[in-house]
Amino acid sequence: MMKKTLSKAELIGLAVAGVLVFLVLPLLNALPESHPLHLTTFTLSLLGKYLCYAVLALSVDLLWGYTGLLSLGQCLFFSLGGYALGMYLMLKIGTRGQYHTNLPDFMVFLEFPKRFPTTGGLPPHWIPFQHFWFAAAAIIWVPAVVAAIFGFLAFRSRIKGVYFSILTQALTYAACLMFFRNDFTFGGNNGLTDFKEILGFDLNAASTRRGLFMATAALLIITYLVCRWLTSSRFGKIQRAIRDSENRVLFSGYATANFKLFVFVVAAIIASIGGALFVPQVGIINPSEMATDKSLEAVVWVAVGGRGTLIGPILGAIGVNWLKSYATHTVPEYWLFILGALFIVMTLFFPKGIVGIPSQVRALKARWNRQSVSVAAPAALSPEEKP
């Protein structure tokens, strides 16, 4: 069934991307550092970070581009996945922390042993995260539950449009303030960091970084295929119908609230998994990742790449974040101006995003050709010139 929905160009693109991320880049990283083609581990991890953001962008596009739900809170779910895996990674530091105890350093500093004497200082909700399987499950069910509760209340009340965007932003802002509190047991402003290992592998080893990069690339490809299948099915047609005219879908007998709730939960899970793989590669997760401006940036990625296209958000996320890395290194004080100008230019002159530029060029070329033909066409003969 997937072959029916994927075009030849998509298959070729996936094949090229697969060779690049699973073979070429890892091999370049495995070369000796003295080799001129060596790709540094830092650069590989940076590319992995971009791929995580591309997964986040796909979740935004699934909501905004295909269902018409402009969510300004996707980074909340992205961060929840990051915190779920981060808790497991923190508990694996053990005695290698600054205080040489089995507790994470921030718990010792904040005197958690006095607050939770029965568990030796470890908050009760942290205990299950000593097991990887529980953390992996939490990456899925925690954002799913939050999205289901919020979505049920919002869609049941028929909240949509700008009001839905404001509510998602308010939810993210409230969660951000909560995670900034030291007594919330998640590291406060500093968050979770200084990870040492994952599943017994040294996180600082180049081989582990290569594995994480390839895992992120696999996640991105799988997410693309799932979203491609979903949006190409009958469900996807209803998605676009809700986006274009929800009232008509309601009059046709469909419960649009259920469809929107399902998409909202799926998008939350996608973002959360991307956030989980983001944490071990970047090495930190803190409340700033769920700040409202982060979700706004994700919307810009989708708009720049081309909403409603799937490949567009991927290109937008990678391209804009590469530009951000370059700009914040060379002209950091102008980055926000550059980002705002980019969004305005793309919105005004390239409304279909990067992926829509070729079609716009073809349309302009066709119109130019038509005008040229009309100008060059011989004028109609006057009555005096007729035989």
C-alpha cells in the first residue's frame, strides 16, 4: 500500500537520504581525525539535532498543514519526551557526579534526602525511571495523556482558530513556569544534564554518537512514511476537509472533534519521540526548550519549508537551524531580525515555501511565454489590407 502512495521521486529521495545518513556520514565520522574528509563528532551530533527538529516540524505540519490546527505548544511535548529519557539518563550517572552519591547532583544540592527520607532522597515518581523500558513507555504515554486531556476539553468546546493557538501557547507557558521551579523535582532552571551513558554505552564515545545519529535518521524516515501514509489515506482526506471547511464535514455526519483529537495525540507522540533522541545528542534538557518562542520557531520552519507537503517542514527545520547556527556564531545580535525577515519574505513572496518555489517559477515562466506570444502575434488585418 505504501508503494501506491510514494512517487518515484520520493523513493529516489528516500534512497539517497538513506545512503547519506546511514553510510556516508557515519563513515566520514569514523575516518581518522587527520583525514581531510573526517567529519567531527560535534558536527555529526549537530546534524542529529537538526534531524530531531525535523521530526518536531513534521508533527507541527501534521496539525497545521493538514488539519488546520495551528498549535503553539508542540515544544511542550518535545520537551516531555526529553525529560522522560533524561530522567533515566540522570539515574545512570551514579557516583560519577560531583557529590559522588547515587542521587543526581541537583537533588543533593537541594537537600532532597530531607524531603524524601523514606526513599533516600529520590522522589517517588523518579523510581520507575531507573528502568529503560519504563522511560521508553513514558516517552509515549505521558505526552499522549496530556494531549488527550487538553484536546478533549478544547475540541469538545469547539475551540478552534486563533483561540486554539492561544490556549496551546498558554498551556506551554504554564508548564514552562512549573518546570522552572526547583521544588518541582526536575532540576529547575538548569534542567537535566551531565549524562554519562545510555544502555551501557558511553555517551561521549564517537561510536555511540554515530548510533544515536542513525537512530534519529531512522526515526525521521519512519515518521515521514507514517505521515505520508496517514495523509494519503481516507483519513487524510477528512483531515484536509476539516482544514478547508470544518462545517461542511460536520454537516456530512463526521465527528470532527474525534478526528482532531486523534491527530493532536499522534502529533504529540511524534514530537515527544523526537525530543527523546534530542537529549542524549545535545546533552541537556531544561525548561527553555518548551518556551513559547521555541514553538513559534517550529511554526516558522514549517512555513519556510512549505506547509502541507511533509518534505517542506524537513527542509525548513534543517535549513533554518543551520542558518541559526551560522548567524548566532557570526552576528548573534541580528539573528531574531534575520528570522523575522525570513518569515515575512517567505509569507509574502513564497507562500508555498521552499518546495513551492519550482512551481512558482514554472507558473511565472508560462505566463511570460503567453505574454510574449500575444505581443509577437501579427495584428489583425485592417479592412483596407483585405484582398
